[in-house]
Amino acid sequence: MKPHTVTAHLNYFGELGVTGLSKDPVWRGRGAQARQKSAEVETEASVFAGTGSLEAIRSDLGECTRCKLSGLGRQQIVFGVGNPSAELMFVGEAPGRDEDKQGIPFVGRAGQLLTKIIEAIGQSRESVYIANVIKCRPPQNRNPEEDEVETCEPFLFRQIDVIRPKVIVALGAFAAKTLLRMDAPISKLRGREYEYRGAILVPTFHPAYLLRNSKGKREVWEDMKRVRGLLERGP
């Protein structure tokens, strides 16, 4: 294990109030609740035929003007970043100001915290894949609107189908509700596992929420232990 990864582990554990490690099976995420199926997209077969590769999806997306966000101040498309064969994928809501400038998801303060969370379970930004439901920044960081989601989410679905992750972490209420087609609050959705497009989806709080509410870190850590256990579990 690299020194910087160990340091990230210890720092993050300290923030959570963790004072030691254990080999107890509970630590590894056993005892997961029953998995629930998410809604299927009715037009899946036609939309995803010939998905090909991430490069093909990005090429199809082009300098997208399919929805009104293209004319509402976005600087560039934020497609996604990471390992194209990742076992673990993180999905957020939409790019923010920093992401819109750099063209990379989760690079602001929330992104820095997400990096710590990823490293705390023995992964890295290079080993996972990170994307958003929406590829363009909504003005004033407002929530994406229904027509924008309907236009953009097929590209996310194609990314998921190409990467074929073992686990998907939905970051925050918007991403979780959009992917699961459920209207429950994130506090009700998290703590459970859902079958989703051949993967296990684990909802958790968004890192931006943790920056405002540090008490949520312990719940996120419980979710991340679940994720780590799923990754370590055999076929």
C-alpha cells in the first residue's frame, strides 16, 4: 500500500472518530440487506445498441447542444474520468463551477473529499470511474431539470454498460433518485443495496453535504465499508 494511501486512510478514520481496525466480518460489510431491483429504461435496447467504447460515446456526444444547458453558460462538457474497466463507479448530480472550468468531475472541495473517501477504501481516482448524471453545469448550480435529465442520462447509461462496474455509488439524493426512479429521501435510500444494470448500486450522501454536515461522515463510512465488502466478495 502506498504511503499517501495509508495517510489518507488514517486521516479519514480520524475524522470519523475511528480509533482502531478490526478483522471482524462485520467490518467487511457482511449482513447486507436484500437487494431491490431498480426500474428499467423502456427504450434500453434501441438507445444502447452499438455502444462500443467510452471513446465512441464521447464522440457521439460531441459538443452537445441537445438541451438548453448548452446555451446557459456552460464552458465545456464534463464527460467522466477514470478506469474504463473499473469495478467501482461513482455517479454524482452535475458539474459545478470548478468542474466546468477543468472538464473533470469532482475537482472542487467536494471532489477533494471524495478522493479521500475513495482512498480510505483502498482505491484511487485512477482505479475507479467518476461521472455525473448531467454532463453540463446548470446555471447557478441549480438541480438539473426533467428535460435535461431525459436528454443526457442515456449517455450515462451507455457509460455504465461499457464499463460494467461491479458496484455503483450514487452520490446524493438527486443521483440516487434519478437512477433508481424513486422519490424517497437519501436518508431512506442509503444503507441498502439495489440491483442496477448488472451492478449493485449503493446510495450515500454527497460529499458536498458532508462539508456542511460532518455528522454524516460516519454514515458514509458505513456505506463505504459496504462497498468495500461488495468489491471483495467473489463472483
